[in-house]
Amino acid sequence: MWRALFLLVALLATAKSEYKYETLWFKVPLDHFGYQRNETFQIKYLVNEDYWDRGNGPIFFYTGNEGQIEVFAKHTGFMWDIAQEFRAKLVFAEHRYYGASMPFGNKSLDNKHIGYLTSAQALADYADLVNYLQGNAIKPPYPVIAFGGSYGGMLAAYFRMKYPHIVAGAIAASAPVHQFTGMVPCEVYNRIVTSSFKIVSGRCVDNIKSSWAVLRNFTKSSNNTAWLQKTWNLCDPPNTTSDVQTLIDFLQDMYGTLAMVNYPFESDFLMPLPAQPVRVVCQYVNKTFKDDKELLTGIGKVLDIYANYKKTNKCINYKSSSYGNLDASGWNYQACTEMVMPMCTTGLDDMFEKSPWNFTEFAEKCHKTYNVYPMEQAARIQYGGNRLQAASNIVLSNGLLDPWAGGGVLNTVSDTVVAVVIVDGAHHLDLMPQNPNDPGTVIEARKIHKQNIRKWINEYWK
Amino acid sequence: MWRALFLLVALLATAKSEYKYETLWFKVPLDHFGYQRNETFQIKYLVNEDYWDRGNGPIFFYTGNEGQIEVFAKHTGFMWDIAQEFRAKLVFAEHRYYGASMPFGNKSLDNKHIGYLTSAQALADYADLVNYLQGNAIKPPYPVIAFGGSYGGMLAAYFRMKYPHIVAGAIAASAPVHQFTGMVPCEVYNRIVTSSFKIVSGRCVDNIKSSWAVLRNFTKSSNNTAWLQKTWNLCDPPNTTSDVQTLIDFLQDMYGTLAMVNYPFESDFLMPLPAQPVRVVCQYVNKTFKDDKELLTGIGKVLDIYANYKKTNKCINYKSSSYGNLDASGWNYQACTEMVMPMCTTGLDDMFEKSPWNFTEFAEKCHKTYNVYPMEQAARIQYGGNRLQAASNIVLSNGLLDPWAGGGVLNTVSDTVVAVVIVDGAHHLDLMPQNPNDPGTVIEARKIHKQNIRKWINEYWK
């Protein structure tokens, strides 16, 4: 559960390495909302002006999320793909406490320094940066459009909501703004994971569903754990109950991630994966197995593709919570403070073991780790959650293959707060660079994005 | 200049002492936007449910400003006057660091504790409180309408802007949301002070205008300062250049305050004053004086009415910056951090000596006093200032006799961000209890307020 709270950012595959940008730094106060602490620090931002029509063209501003900004700049191909058409300046701003935007250097994530890692502070950083980019002007010379995916999509939407005078509109892709207490059932994420697998094969889902009991029973013998370590190429055998739980959590995350990044092309973000990874892995568990070992061997193939597709790892370290290049280690803190996203499984409508959401247990774990108690209602109170009627100029896009769509806005809220549903899209596929394998629905979604962006820009000039 | 930055809250006169309320307390975090500090404290709020239609009636929520909340509850008669008609619950919330809502008791205003006195933190307090009053509900059972005057009016408007999911609409009376760098000329406040006097008598203005040089010249002799102390009933003679400056600042504030609270009925807020105080005082300086002493004697009469109308003070303490019952001592800190409101006089279009706005000097004074430097652009970046197009459901009312109207919004911004101009109103007269002497324009303004409130409530129920 703990690990499932990572809001994994799916970045991509077909990223073009030739994107060029200037790397710059901008000074921000540690605390925008109080004056007791007067430290400042630098956040990183990346700029490309190749296509910018100075003085007329808009700024396309990526509201960086939990990771190094270079990764987002590299993989948010949609912004690069449309920059020329809109004669736009591209800016990618790094979120405080991620990447190199560290207020206290390598001590930033220590409990005594991490407390200023909040979405409100990050948005205030972005507001200051946009104000600076607009020349601190009372009447800014050009409009700013916010873009973001996943948590970055939430930030893009929130940026427009809280600072509409600074941002003309926002493309918020796969932003689970409803993934908070009481707004959607906590099992919705895992239900969608399951349905993304079921689309490929019902038998695949049935086998995964039965694998949990098999695995728990199987690992009771040390002979079996030795066999499992060898067959699954694990770095450590799952010898203890705790190890088995860790392994099961790892597998559950795996299925979630596979559904999330179930793109129609090869991707290499969290781990290298083939095109249509759900389809690829399901072929190994899409049959009637004659015994437990055969079933587990099939699951082992899934694991091998997920964790070692390029055969670069000597063994699979299921105890590691590392997510490749994207260093999102601050996210657990955000999940333990304001971004409390209940997650559960029912064991009925999903292919997982039953695991209820237990806020109290979660809160105690947060307290033990970070000496904070989560503010269960904070995000709803700050950002409205299910009450976005008064906002404007936001596109909330979601792919229905994406487990995070469950916490997304799938119905248009008003004339200007618009839902865009991409039936066969995974996690913020619409922000990715265009690709020959793109389904028609994402091509259509990108057209709608461009129409809205153009509308917001025209409104700005009126 | 320093003292002129006080955003004086004009409260009133005809306040009905029979208003009844329950006094309650609500726990808030010291810091809503960071988790490094985990202290909490209590803010005070007052509640009246006499007319409330439970489960259907709205909450009318006063966003407390710089002072004890009882003072606002007592004087915001408009809310009491319409409670029955709307079957509303009344809530008056006290602003942190004012009144009894002190995070660190009587040490709260010490430099090492005062840093969490910001508008953003106060608004977050109010959001938490409203959420609590709404039963922490995902779909709140009744709408909330925000009310506020002066800085409280700014807060009411900002509350709707930043938390539209929590507040259905806002009546923002005499809210100088444009009184920030670059939005309006810094002399506008004092220009309106002057014109409010000029309406009564041009000669009054001319005499006040010539009094400054007279006073400076006159006080060069100690015989004269002794005479002045006696004639003006001053506690101390203005013997030094610094004293003279303090006295002049006191007089300048006096004229500003007289214009601000230039109500058609007796008032007793900052100091007891007669109805139409500008008219009353001008009668003492509305002639051709034969010499300096006669002119100064006239000014002394003005001073006497302003500072000792009820003859309860033994002498006039022009060195005191106390403002009666409203303990607004935190305001200077807010003016020195985020609420930087440039003020100046030109000596041309106003009846004062020329005194330019000098941000650098101001900033150094703030630094010396509070160890902070003012964030000149903070309010504009946070709240939009002159760019309110994307906001909705806000009424911004201003009386044209009120010097703060210069920093107010006098032109309707959009269908739902509406300006209400009260031609012969002083500072947030529309929020005061109804009075037989009310001009027709304020009666009309209150009707418009009620229409808007009804519209917002109906919208909420749709």
C-alpha cells in the first residue's frame, strides 16, 4: 500500500534526445506564506526559444512534478511538437525538493528540512517564476499556458485555479484530482489495472488472481523459496513472511505500472518495456497451468519482462523501491502530508488480495517515518477536489487504460472546465511525442488540446 | 507615511449593542503551507443561529480583519439586518494575530513569532473553519457567503478567488485591491481626502494646505510651541523637528480618517465623532484668517473634535499611534511584508506637503523594525490585483467619499465580478447597520448586494 502511493510518472520511450534547451536558475523564498524563515534557494528551469515569436508568442510552461525536470522536458513531446505552430517559448520548471532544486542541498530530504515540500509552495515558486518571465509586468506581454501530466497535471490545473491572473489555461493530463478521501472508491485504481489486463485476456486476470494464494502457500517451504529465487532470478529469496509481503507488494505495483505505461510503443522510463506491455506479459499467463510451479513460472516471465527487459540487471531486487532515473523520493513525504490518496483492493472486482484502506495505520507509519501526521482533507480544502465549477480554462484529459483515470475528471464540468477522454490511452499518452503507433483517439485529443490552447490565447489578447 | 499605511477600519457609530452571539474557538495549524512547524493554536469565532434555517439556510461568514472580531461583529450591521430575510447563520471569524487569536499568547507579535501573520495563512484558517462548519462534507449542505470591509473586504474577495469551492460569493466592501505598486498613483488616497474636504469648502482645503508651512515656521520659536501646546491642548509641546514631523503626520492621518469615516451619523469607532465630521470640522477653517495664530487656532478646533470630541482626554497625545479599541498593531507588520501599499502626496492635487513614496526608505525601516524586507510584488502575484477577469461572484463596493476608493475597483470587471459605486458613501458604509440618515445610494447598494447574494445562493442549489 505504502509503495502504491507513489504517483508514478510515465515518461517515455520515443523521447527525442535532440531536444535543446538552456538550463537556468531562479531564486525563490523557502517559505512563500510566512516570513519567519528568510532563506532562499534556486530552482532549475529549462528554456527553449527556438520557435518563440518574441513579444507575441505564448509561454508554454510545464509545472514540474516529482522528479528531475530534464526527464519531463525530454518526454513531454507534445509541447515540443506544437511549439513551432504556436510560436511558443517552452519553459520546464523543476519542482522544489526534486532533481537539483534542493533548498538544503543533499540534506533537503532530512526530516528537519523537508517541511517546505508542499504543492502550495511549488505553485508559488512557479507564480514567481512566471511573473519574472513576464518581466514583472502589471499587464504581462504574453499569455502563459500550463502543461503537466500526473501530479504535474494536478499542479497545472491547480496553477490555473489558484493563479488565473498568471496562467491563461491549463492542459492537465491524467491528473487524479479526485483521488482523495470520499471522492472516489479507494479500489478504483486497482479495478482499472484489472480491467486493462482483462481487455487482453480474462484468463490472464484469473491466473494472476489465483497466484497470490499460491505464492503465499508455496513460499512456506525453504526448498520452494530457493526454487523461486532461482526461477524468478531474485537477488534475495523470500524467506520470511515480511519478504513475501514485500515481494507481493512489488508484484502488485508491477501490474499497476504495466497498466499505466501500456503504450503502443516501446518505452524506457521506469524500466525498459516493450510496446503494449500488458499484452506482451499476458501471453505468459494466458493458459491453464497444470500446477503451482508452472503458474509461478509464468508469473516469473512477467516479472522478468517488467524488471529486466533489457537483461541489464544481474538479478531482480524486489526489495528496492528505486524507480529508475526519476528520483521521486520526496513523493512519499507529500503522500504523508497533503497528498493523501486512499488506495485499496477488494479481492472481488480486482485481481488482487483484499487489502482495505486503513488511514490510521497509514498515519502512524507516516508519523514514524517523518514525524508528521497526514492531513487527510488538506488537498480537498485547498484545491476543491470534486468542486471545480468555479474554475475555468482547464482541460482534464484521461486515458481509460490508465489506472489513475479512476481519480480523474471524466465528465466535463462546465463550458471551460473540460474533460477529454482517450478511450485507448494509458497514463498521459497525450503529452508524449507523436508516434506512428498512436491510436486515433490520442491524435484527436491533441487536436482538442490545440483548439483550447488557441482559444485561451485569443481570449488573452482580447 | 509609516502611519498612513494603517488600513483603518471604520466601524461604527450606530452599532447595536444588543447583537447576541456565542463565542467559540477553532484549532488551526500555525503553518498551513509547510510541515516543519507543527504547532497549532485557536482562533476565535462568533456565531449567531437565531434566524438560521438549519440544513437550508446559508452561512454568512465575516472574514475578520485587523482587530478584535467582536468589534466587527458589533459593527457589521448589514449582516445582522439581512440574517432573518435569508434565514442565515452568522459567523464572524477572527484574523490570526489580532484580538485573542494569538498563536503565541502575548509574545505573538515578537519578531521571532510574528512571521505566520499573513493573509494566505488567515484565508487557510477560514477555509478550514468553513470546512468544519460544513461538517467536513464532500458536498456541503449549504452555501457560504463571505463578507468583509476594508482589509476584511480584500480577504472576502480573495477568499472567493482562492477558494471558490468553499465560498459561493463575496461582498467585498471598500477593499483596496488595487492599492499596490504600479496599479494606481500613490497619491490617489490623499487626493480623495482632499476632494472630500473640497466638496464641503474650497477655503477649508486652502487653509489646511497653507497650515503646514505656517506650522513649521511657527514652531521654530519655543514661545510659540508653548502657545501651541496650550491652545491645542497637546500633552507635549512640539519642541524638536522630529516632534513637529510627528505632529504633522498625526494631522495628516487625522484628515484621512475624517474623510474615511465621514458618515451621515455620529460614530464612535476610532474616536467619537459627530455626524458628517468633515462638514463639522471645516466650519472652523472655512474663513480668511487674519494671521497665523488665528489659522492655527482654527486647526486646533479640528484637532479637538477629532481627538477629544467627548472631552474624555486630558490632553491630546499626538505621539501615540493607538487607535482606540481596535488593536491593529499587527498591521504594520503586514504592511512591511506582503501588503505593501504605496502612499504619497504631491502637494499639488492634494492639501498636503509633497511627500513622495520611497520604497527603499520604507523597506529599510521595515527591516530595522521587523528584520524583514517587504515583498513589493507579493500581493499582486498572489491575488492578481488588476487582473480579476477569471474570478467570479464578487461584489466590490466603494463609496466615493472614501479615500480607499482610489485603490478600489470602480468598474465592473465581468458579468460576475461587479463594481458597486456609492456616490455619497464613506468607508464601507454599506456594511453598517441601516440608519435613518442613510443616503439613497447606500440603500440602493444594499439592495444590489442582496440580489447578488440571492443569485449566488440559487446558483449553489442548482
